[in-house]
Amino acid sequence: PYAHARIDPVTGKKVPDAVILQKVSSGTLQAAFSTGCLASVVKLAKECVAVDPPSRPSAAMVAFRLQTIMKESFGEGHTSIV
């Protein structure tokens, strides 16, 4: 989700992983998602990468929400996430 930040737009050089990590942890770099991604998946993904750990959903909640998204988007027969 941070591929958009791998290359410095000014210098054209690769941005060191440590710089990306620092920006992510400080909240100055946000994850980017494909425009083709379902809005509900993007919303969940953004919650999962929230800077504030208590704001992130639990693994059980992620599994539940993914099953719900699959059911709503693809029908009853597509609810397995494993």
C-alpha cells in the first residue's frame, strides 16, 4: 500500500525503507489503494493501518467484516476467507 512513496518525485531516487517507516509511524504517509478496490475493503484496510493501535480492528473483526463484504458483494456462496 506504500508503493506510491517508493520513489522520490523530486529526485527520482528510491526512498529508503527507514524513511517510509518513519513517515508511516508518524502519520505523515498514508496507504494508497487501487481505485478498483471496493470502497468497503478500502475502509477496512485504512482502519487496519491506523496510526493509533486501539483504533485498529481485531483479527476476529477483520475476518467477520471480510466475510460480510464478500457476502454482500459476491453472494451467499462466497463467504470463505480461507
